[in-house]
Amino acid sequence: MSEPAPKREVDRKIEKLREELRHHEHLYYVLDAPEIGDAEYDALMNELKRLEAAHPELITPDSPTQRVGGKPAEGFKKAQHSRPMLSLDNAYSAEELADWNRRVHELAGNLPVEYTAELKLDGLSVALRYEPAPGGGGLLALGLTRGDGQIGEDVTSNIRTLRSVPLSIDAAKLKKAGLAPGKVFEVRGECVMPEKAFEKTNQEREREGLPAFVNPRNSAAGTVRTLDPGIVATRGLVFFAYFLLVNGEYFAAGQTATLDALTALGFRVNPHRGRVESVDGMMKFIDDAEKRRATLGYEIDGVVFKVDAHTTQQRLGYTGRAPRWAVAYKFTAQSAITKLEDIMITVGRSGKLTPTAMLTPVFVGGVTVSRATLHNADFIERMGLLIGDWVKVERGGDVIPKVVEVVEDKDHPRGTHKFSFPAKCPECGNAVVREEGEADWRCVNADCPAKLRESLLHFGSRGVMNIEGLGDAAVQQLLERGLVSSVADLYSLTEEQLVDLERFAEKSARTLLAEIERSKKAGLARVLMGLGIRFVGERTAELLAQEFGSMDELESAAQDDPERLVRVEEVGPRISKAIVDFFARPANRALVAHLKKAGVEMTAEKKQRSAELAGLTFVLTGTLPNLSREEAKQKIESAGGKVSGSVSKKTNYVVAGEEAGSKLDKAQELKIPVLDEAGLLAMLAGHGRQSAS
Ligand code: IVH
């Protein structure tokens, strides 16, 4: 019996959309060379979602819509590696490389030796297993962390969210790569967190009162081991492949052939690679890599050299923990030992107290470092830092220097006294508090001069009102003369007042005034950011502006109808509370009124509600971690979706939280995709695309 024609047509259409999406994901996430814009991509994705929603029986696990799915794990299962994941021996100098090269030649006998040179990516290694799929291709079946090298943790649902990891590989690609069909193959490589994604992650953590990740590697490792794939999906991790095993055996002729095959399979292979024959060649590659290091956008900590030819690799074999045919040259110049002279506290715009290490100046990786961030009180506590300690400072790429450990030996005795976090604000002398569950101490004085200074600097900064000339020196003087007591006062400054200031020529006074005048047109989103409402960064400000269209409307929603706030994409109870709290304070309402009176534009074009979930029906069950049932319902409905009370064949998604009951069972019985809260939010946000650079 043949299927009815319309069904087959839908089938074809769905498959065609998937092909297109996979093609564009590959261009964007692997080759870094997109051909279409985000809007076009989103349109294709929405069309696919719509068709799949109407024909849930056609959903396949490797569909581009299925990257985030399932419930958060309770813990990770363990699984055995098909072959141990080994480590690498290290070399730190040309001499050590020369020793290694000599040993390789001795063991290789008279075989000629060529090496591949690759960047040593600073992330965490993972192994991806692909199993034969109907049609002759391969399907991603397992993603494992390195673990102890023998047994790793099953992080498959997290790895599936990385768009640089293909969920399936078709038969044609296998053929092109020279792989026979019907075999299990395994791709190994490094998951890295690009620096931009790292900064974004830490900003989010800071907003949530969580301790910052110390470096991108920790952040990548923490993310891959997060129990919630919905979170992993937003973190911008990238997978670089460097190894391929077929039926448990090393692939083909050698490492160059392996990297080429991985490229043909559609993986992201690091483009900075080469072949060298001598120690001179190695040193030249290292030199190039060090020069390039700061501009890569992700961190590397060295260069890996591998004997290229597989036959020679086999001859060289392994020691217990590492192959004899490979070596990792580690960069070293990027860290130095110096003395912690003091700890200074700075007060931020929100009143947050940040400790900064004052160091004896030391040359690290090309620059002189005399300060480094110590994050917060917990960080100092955890390290057991004493004033006078010798510490190791590190600088990776162009990232801010950091204190990584206390050094203690006969030349480096321990310091003398413990640093106690001030009980009073160092700027205004008022009390500081640390709220439950927060990592930071804050000054609670609304009139703290540091807060005003930092607010002015923030207000004028490039990403906010973009007032050129409103830098440290200008702000300091405006405050000293008592010319401003809020950001709104900027708009009543006069030329006479400014030329009076030190180092303020007539011309720069006029320029600053012109810049202030120009900033009136920055628009609602910028003003919202400039107000410094907690948790309201660029993206949230933009979404609020689009939803409410004017400050007045936002203000009245905050005061009379806070439910409306939560309807905005990405606004949850935490952000909504911050907005409500902000407008609840008379001083803040007065500030807004003052800005308005000064002529600062406070409107934006309202955006048509997105129809991201149009045509989809959801059922909610159990308790979600952050959203109430009502909030989740409003979010779905304002994105065009429907919420129904019972699970049936017509349900497209079940959103399940803690203690989900029979509805979840029913969903599983009917094979309806189940989302958690993060999965729902990711869907509302259209999955938020990110690239590596
Ligand atoms: S090859 C048996 N290539 O460095 C050889 N490793 O210090 C397996 N790494 O565990 C590793 N970039 O996590 C290889 N281009 C690269 C690498 C690389 C980073 C990591 C990997 C490994 C660690 C060893």
C-alpha cells in the first residue's frame, strides 16, 4: 500500500529543509562563512518546526530542531572508551623538542619522519561515537568526556547542542572522506569556549550572583558537565576535531589524512596547521602560533607535534600514559611569579566591592602586569591568600591577568597577614552587606560617590549613551565641583561651567556638550541600559524597548501590571523583580522624569510579536525551577503558541518540571518531545545562534 501523496510531499519538503539547515549550519559553525543572515536561517528553522509540529511522526532524532531536547539529567552515566584516551608528554624548550626528535628518529630506524603541527587547544577533550544508520550514513550515538582515560561520562545530550557537531553524517560524505559504510567510527577533539562566549557566560553568572569561571577552559568543562542541555545550548561552545578511529582502529595513512577526512565529514578542523621536518621547522611554527595567539578568539596553551605517517606511529607505540609519536610543546612565557603587595577594593556602579591584587610589577607575555582581579571574597578565601605572598600570575592571549596560585618554597616564604574584607564601603564609609546566596559584598548607600562616579562612566560609555569625552578625568572633575549629582544633570551643563574645569579648553567643552546633546537621540534601549537597572543588559533592554515602545508604558507596567514584564522573551521572575524594584523607588522615578524633561528620547518602535511558536500546542506539567505555571503560559501564548490542559496526539511539546506526573508518562507513551524550562526558553529565543569568533 502506498502512502497518500500529500504526506510524501511533506516528507520531501521536511527533508529538503533539514538539508538546507544542515548546509547553513555547516557554513556558519564549521567554516565560519555564512551565506545567509540570521533572519533567513530562523525562517527556515521556523518553517521546519511548523511542519514537524503538524507531522510529529516525521520527527527524527537528527533533525536540526532536535538539538535541545529531553530533561535535565540527574547525573551522568559512565561509559567505557573504545580505546583509552591518552595524554601527551610535554616539552618546554627547543632542547626538549630536539631530544624528542632524536628519540623518534632512533625508534623509526631509517624511515623518513615528518610531523604535523597543530595548535594545542585549551579546552576539554571529548570522544563522539557515530553508529551506522539506515541509508549507509552515521548517527551520533554517544558523546563521552575523557574521564580517567578509560571511562568517561556520557554527555551526549549536551554535545548534541553544539552546532559544530553534526548529528548525522550521510553516506555521500562518508564516501568522500574515504570511510566504508556500516562501521562504527569515533571522532575525538577538543571542546573550547571562545573568549567572547566566556565573557558573556561570566557576565551572566555575575548577574545571577554566581562565582565567575576562572578561565575559558574551566568554563567549557563546567558547561559540558552541566546537567541541563538547555543551558549548554546558549553557551557558544565549539568543537574542533583532531582524531578519528574506525571500528576502534586508527584511520588511514596518517594524521594529515585524518584531518582531511574530518574536514570532509563536516567537522570543524583547526585551520592553523602545518607539516614540519626539523626542530627549526617546529620552532618557526611555534613562533607563528605565539604571534597569532592573541587574535584567535579562543585560548591555546601550546602546539602539538605528531608523527604524520601511521606506520611510523605504530612502530613508535605508546608508553603507559602517552604516545611516543606525539609531543605537546607548552607555552611558558605567559606566567610569572611576583609578590602580592596589597589588596585594593574598588566599588562598582551597583555598589559591588571587587578586590584587586596590587602586585610588584612583573613582565608576563609581553606586558608589565601590576594588578590582577581577585574576583570576590570567596576567591581570596579559597586560595588562602596572605598579603606578602608570592603568587603566580598568568596571562592567556589578551585576557586580563589573573592570580592562579600561591607559591611557597625556600625562596618564596609565605606572606604575613590575612586580608580582611572591609566591613565598610572604602569610598563612603557606609555599611556593606552580602545577601544570602550572593558571592559579592555591596555598599548599600544609595548616595555612595563611587556609585555615582561609576554610573556616570557607564552612562557615557560606548555601548550605552556613547558620550565621547566623558571619561575618568572629566567625570572626576564634574563630581569634585559638585556639578552633577545624577546622570540627568549632564543635560543641564553649560559651556561656562565646563571651561572652568582644569584641562578643559573651550573646544573640548563644546565637543562634550555636543556629544551630550547628541546622546539624547540614543533611543529607549540605550537609556534603559544607562539607568543601570540590575540584570538589564543590552539584549534585555532591546527586548523591553521593542515590547513596550516607551518608558512610560514600561514604568506603568512595572507598577501596575508586572505580569506583562514576564511576557517578554528572556525576562524571568528575577529580571522582572529588578525592574519592579527599580521603579518602586521614588528617586529612580524622579531620575527618569528628569531625563525626560531634559529632552532625552524615550521611545522605540514596537516590534510585532514574534510568532516563533505559532501553530504549536504545549502542555505544562510539574513545577518549573523559575517560572510559575502562569508565567510559562503567558510566554508561550505571547509567542503565538497554545497551552492545553491534557496530553493528546495533537500536543507538540510537553514542558515538564519537578514532580511531573501522569502527563509526562502520557507524553512518553505518545513519543511527544519533552522540554524542560531551559529548553522552552531556548525555543522562545529561537535557540540564539552564536559563532566562534
Ligand atoms: S592529540 C593521543 N591534538 O591536550 C593523543 N590533543 O595534554 C591525544 N589537546 O588530552 C591528543 N589540542 O585534550 C591532541 N591538537 C591537539 C590538541 C590536543 C589540545 C589536548 C587534549 C589532550 C591534551 C594533552
